[in-house]
Amino acid sequence: MIFTNFREIDKAGRIVISKDIRRHLNINPGDVLHINADDDCITIRKAEAKCVFCNAHENLIAFAEKHVCQDCLDKLNDR
């Protein structure tokens, strides 16, 4: 299913993502979005959680709003 909306940018430069799109993409308050601009196109997608050291996507532990995988955490503990 394709969702299409037209939104006006407010004076503060914000746009509203409609409820149906947020629900479809499982975007919730506090989620981080990745915004990319290339030529005349802006892409917004939900950021994936990944380890700050090795970019792994599995076995993540959240710490101070960052993610560390268990392998990197074990290496840090061994130091």
C-alpha cells in the first residue's frame, strides 16, 4: 500500500507525518528518523538501532541513548 500526503512546512520548518503513515511504519514518539537530502529529493526513514562500534543489529544493549552489541561490550569489559 502506498501512502501519499501533502503537508505545508510551518514557520519553524516542521512537517507533520500523518497518523496512518506513522502507524504503517511503526513510528512512535521518541523514535529517531534518518533524514537524507540528495539533489532535489528528501528521504525520511526510521533509523535502525545498531552498535556504535561495529554497526551490528543484533544483541544490542541501550546505554545513554546509544546502542552497544554484546560482543563489543564483552571486549570493553576485558580491557
